[in-house]
Amino acid sequence: MRIIGGKFKGRKFYPPKNLPVRPTTDFAKEALFNVLNNRFDLEGIAILDLFAGTGSMSLEFFSRGAEKILSMDQSPACIKYMYQLKKDLELENWSIQRAEVSKGIQRLKTSFDIIFADPPYEMKGLEQMLDSIVESKLLKEDGLLIFEHSKRYSFEEHPQFIESKNYGNVNFTFFAPLNHE
């Protein structure tokens, strides 16, 4: 795992091989952050990273100046690894929560500038998961939900759809907050 931009650019991390993850490729991460840099000033924003896995995307956001990040995953091994990274990098504003995402988001009481969700590509009920994230109203009024998924899915008919970007086998679909007019 390598950080591709910002203050941690080039740092490499070596997660345990047995983690139940499918890391986002460097190519896709770089393309995503090029899109985000044209839409957002990432400095000082709050991020919710769902299905966080190794915490790679959280670290990319921190590296680019995000102020607070909450990473959520249900894997105890992933949570343990993220806590080790938090300690090693002294990231006091990194909150890490072990929870099944659909239940975990129901307990949250704060809102975020960006929600990044990278559920397992073959997860059953992916459309319902997307709806539960959108309906949670956890996005700030001018926020953005980024949903990573395989090319097998298209969410262009979703009422909060903004656009989709494809980078090889990785697809990012962007959604506006529920209260967006």
C-alpha cells in the first residue's frame, strides 16, 4: 500500500496479507483525487470512510489535508491495522469504528463533507446499501458521496446521481446529498 499524494506521498505501508480487502488501485486513486481536487479544497474537511479496509483512502485524505476522518469497517483485523497506522502516524483526528456499515451509520450524529464508500464488489444488496447511505443524511448540504463499485453496476438512474468515472475495473459514482436541489 502506497500513498500517492500530499504530505505522506510515497510512504509505503505493509498490511498483513490475510486482511479481507480489495485495495483501490494507485491508478484509480490518483484519478479520483484529480477529480476531487477540481471540486473541493480538501484542507480541513471531514470525511467518512465506509468499508475502510486497510485505511488506504483515509490516509490519502489525511495526506491531502483532511481535518477529521471516521473510518468504519467490520473486520477486527482491519480495525487493528488502522489503529496501528493511527499510532505510527500520530493521527489524533482519525476515529476508527468497528461496525457493520448499515448499522454503524444509523448511530452517527455528525455530518461529513465527503463520504467515501467502497463496499465489497459482490456484496448482496448494493443498491440498498447506497440508498441507506444517501438517506442517512450524513452528508453536509454541499457534500459529496463517492461510491466505488464494479462495472457490473450503473447508478445513473438514482435521483442523487451526479456522474460516474471508470478507471479499468474500478468505477466511482458521485452522488449529491439528499437535500440537494
